[in-house]
Amino acid sequence: APILEAFAESSGNHLSLLDENGFWLHAPDEADAFAFVRDETTRRFDLRHPDVWARMRASAEEAGSVVRPEGLWTYRRVTGGAHPDGGTHPQWYAVSFVTNDRLAAERVPSAGQVAGIAGIALVAVSLFAAALARSRVDVEQAAISLARTNRELAEALEALDASQDELLRQEKLSSLGLLVAGVAHEMNTPLGAATLAVGALQDQLGRLQEAYGRGIRRSEFERFAADQGEGLALAHANLERVNALIRRFKQVAADRASTDRQQFAVDELIDDVLALSGNTLKHAVSDIERDIPVGLIVDGYPGPLGQVVENLVRNAAIHAFPEGSPGTISIRARRTGQSLELRVCDDGHGIAPEIRERIWDPFFTTRRHDGGTGLGLYICHQIVTVMLGGRIEAHTGEHGAGTCMVVTVPLTAPSDAPPAMPTAVAV
């Protein structure tokens, strides 16, 4: 721009740079420059000097001159480089004008000087126009590249969403598998005891039959009856334990698969979750303390809330305690106004401050090499905030040790039906 201004002054400010539509990009009158930006469509070279414009457009030569009564017009056409999309190449016109008065004022020997000035000016404007053409092509190529990059990013995001959905589906199956494994393990002990009791009863029945053949005494029959009563009571008690586990499993499974709103007791919900999670906790947790008032009722969605409690308890068992040093987890619930506050705390080594804000991010985990996916706490956050209309926060535990996860949800859930949420275990 400074070069153009210098040559414009040296040539009487009669330099112009035009686009292919006749609009000035650089004009002797500043008001004419970039008039198209202001929607001033009448400020065009082709309207003001139609004959000169027609000669310039019709000429097959890149440079030429037009003699008019008012003076000498000299022009050069500059064509832009290859267009990125294969369209029409842009064109610009560098135009110089010298009045008849100036031509007449010059002596014949200096006419070449006048032409030289005009020629130099045209070269300068041509260089500017060429640079402008290259710039436009560069901008268009950059726009095409940006569009291609955006398209690739959109495809990558779509693939990532699909991968995340697949991973969440696998996590749901993993959660179900752990739940079934936990129930099977918990059922193994009472079933084993019941089997032993029934086996002992069968042996006693065989001995009774032998004694009956040779004549049984009253004392033997009374002892047999007492043993049978104890054995049947033991078998019945253990089978009741199995039956209770099955009922809890069916209830938890039904709650997890359903988003039906219902009233439920918080203490019973926690009992069901802990009863089915005992096998996975016993090696990492030495004790689970409960402080949950009986009769604390929530009108909401027991399945999602139970999933949150299970994930938080599992997460504490996996992350809070060093291997071989089991610790304590406490679960407390209380009513605060119209909300339920659940606190799942541990006395482990806590969460480093620099990662505390990242624990809710999907796929963030400190156990990547141990198979962690980083979805457990993310799922908790989504369930609490989206489905249950509450919030979840991580704090330092009591006395500055461990971690305390605080879940606050309304005692009466939002009236809108919640969206279906995926299920995932805490890892």
C-alpha cells in the first residue's frame, strides 16, 4: 500500500486497481475504493468509463492502451493462479491515466519519461494485483483445507462416539457379570452348608432304618428326632439366605433395567447393594460402616441410585487402599431439607489435588495398565446430574485423610422422565 500511494502521487494520483466486475480496489478517489462492501453499486469503473472498460475487456492482450479525448489510458490484466475448486480464474486490471494537459506540457524528449512513470506504476500495481490473486487463492485453499479438516474431525468424533457406546455396552455386560459372580459366590456358602446338612440327615436316616430292623430304642429315636430337627433348621436357614440373595438380585436387576419411578427406603436399597457386592469387597475392605436412618423414603429411581452407591463403594475398594492393607468404608445418609445427602467415605490415601477435577471426565483413570477404563465415576456423575437431578462432589475425608464422595439428590425426583443411562462398574 505505501508503494501504491507513492506512485499514485508521482502520477497525479491516477492509478486504479479494478476487479473483474469493474469495482475499484484502489482508486484515485478514496470514496470509490471497495464500494461493493458498502453496497454502492454505482461506483464502478465500467459505468464511469464504459468505452475504456469495453476495450480492456475485449482485448486479447494482457497489456495495452486506450487513447481518449481526455487523455491516455494504460492497462495491464492480471490473472490469478489456479483456482482450488477448478472454477474461473479471478482477474484484476491495473490502470494508469495521464491527462492530455500533462502530455502536452511534456516536451517530446521527455515523453518516454511519462510513459516510463506510467509503466513503472503499472508494474507496481500489477505486482500488487498478482500478490492479491495469490492471497485469494491461498485463502480459498486454506478454507478448503479447513473444511476438509472439520469433516475429518466430525468423522473422528462420530467414530469416537460409536467406540464409547460400544465400550459402555461392554461395561454394562461387565457390570452384570460381576453382579452375577458376586451373587454366585454369596450363594455358594449357604448352599454348601445346606448340602452338608441334608447329607448328614440322609446318613442319619439310613442309620435309623438299620436300627428299626433290629429294634430301635426310645432314646435312639429321640436323639434322631433332635438331630433331624437341627439339621432341617440349618438347611432351612441357609436356603432362606439363598432365597433372600435371589430376591435381592432380582430386585436390583429389575431396578437397573427400569426407569420406573417408585418410593423406596434408602436403608433397604443400601443393604441390597452391599449384600450383592460383598465378594468383591472383602479382600480390600476390612469393615463397612453404615449410618442410615430407618424409614428414610425417597420418591425416585432406586436402580440408578443403587448403581451410584455400588460404583462409589467399588471405586473406593479399588483405588483407596494399598494392596494388602484393607481399610474402612463408611456410608452415611441423612435428610437435608428436601434433599437426600449420601456420603461414601474411605480412610485410604485420598485423591491427589491435581487430578481431583478430572475424575469425572470420561476415560480418565489412574489404573490404565490394570484394565481401568475411567468410566465408573463418569457414569456416577451422569446418573446423579442428568437422571436424578442432583450433584456429586469429591472432598477430602475426615481428619484430612481419605476421600469422601457426597451425593445430593432431591427426596422427590424431577417430574420429567429421565433418559436411559448406561451401566458401568467403577474401575
